[in-house]
Amino acid sequence: MPRYFIEVSYKGTRYSGFQVQQNANTIQSEVEKALTIRFRQSFTLTGASRTDKGVHALQNYFHFDTTDGLASKNDTFYEKDLLQVLYSLNSILPDDIVIKRIFEVCDTEHCRFDAVSRRYKYYIYSKKNPFYKDTAYFYPYPIDLIKLQEAASIVLTTENFTSFSKRNTQVKNFICSIYKSQWQKKNDFIIYDVVANRFLRGMVRGLVGTMLRVGTGKISLIEFIEIIKNKNFVKVDFSVPAKGLYLSEIKYNI
């Protein structure tokens, strides 16, 4: 049975997250609806990363199987047919969701389990700007970037992120391999850039909120280290808003 990956990008402001939920508007439900309208059959999508309510994505993936191929690879018009499918689906989808690519993969490829790494970025701005209010966190307070960077470096020294996982989760494994953890100043933004093999629910926002406490002198670097070591989420700040967070990249060996 043919399997396809769908690469999507979306502004998460109006949505209750990525995954289908009862009585809620989600990214998955909108894409499934568009596929159903286009092909007149029901589709069940599998998602690569479950972004929370209000979180955006520059790149995320679904996969699905279908008894009827969208286009035959033996057909001279294979690529053209897929482009036509892409165009029609994007015409159905709302303006804040776009399908960037659809491509056939081998039927054992899994968009979630075969992901090699995921990359998130969190955007903060300090000067009021009406064009950023839905897509970044307005934080008009002095921040010590050197301390922020030191805290980000500490994140690279651990694998156990129990402290930074929200409690209402069924996950039992809190081990994550962090490949990059860095703050940078770019134009109007201070950006946290983090890459890992996997992330826990609320983890990036917990890291950002707690590191901001370091950067504003509310806690010391030693206290930050203790929060990690003690595996206690009580002192972690999960309060930074979802609107500043972007799933920016997922990598595969395909």
C-alpha cells in the first residue's frame, strides 16, 4: 500500500494544537478534512511532532497510507500530478496552513519514529511591535545575554529532563539527547535555538522560561543546575506563551 509524507507549515494561533481532539480545531483535523474533500474518502494521518495549542511550525510532517496512489511513479506525469494535488489541497486549506510537499516513501517509513532530530526556536522581542504580537513573546525587561548563553550551555551537559516535563503526560522516559542549545540576537529578536532527538511536553517553554529567570537575575546559574539535578518541575517556569515557539525543522535519513 503506498505511503506518503506530507510536509506542512502553519501559524498555530487559531488552533488547539497539532493532533486531532474532540470538539477542537486542530492542524490534523484541517488537513484530514482537505484530503477527504479532494479524494472523497476518509484519511487518518500520523503526525511527526505534536505541537501544543498556539505553537507554530515552519516544518512538520504527517504520513498516511492509501489503497489508491495519488500518482503512479511509472507515469510520465508523476511530478506534475503531485503538484496538482498540492495545489488543490492548499486551495481547500485555510490561509494559516500550507502543505509544502507531498512525496511517496517506502511503506515502512514512519514520520514520527524515523525522525533523526527536531529543532525548535523561541522568539522574544523587547520593543513593542504590533506585527510581532501573535508570533513572538513581548518581554520588555533587561536580559543578560551572557548568563542566558551560560544557562544554554548547561543544558548540553545533561540528558535527563524530568524537571522540564509537564506532569500531565504518559511519557515514562525523560532522557533526551541535546545536539544544540544556544541563544542568539538577530535583528529585533532574541532567539533560543535547540536541537534534540526528542522533546518532552512543555520542555522547550520550560527551558526558555527558567533560563529567562537566570538572564534577569531571579535565579543563579547554580540554582538552574540544581533544578535540573533535583528533577523537580515545581521551580521550572512554564509560563512563557506558546506564540513565541516554532517547530522549525525535522530531519530524516531519507
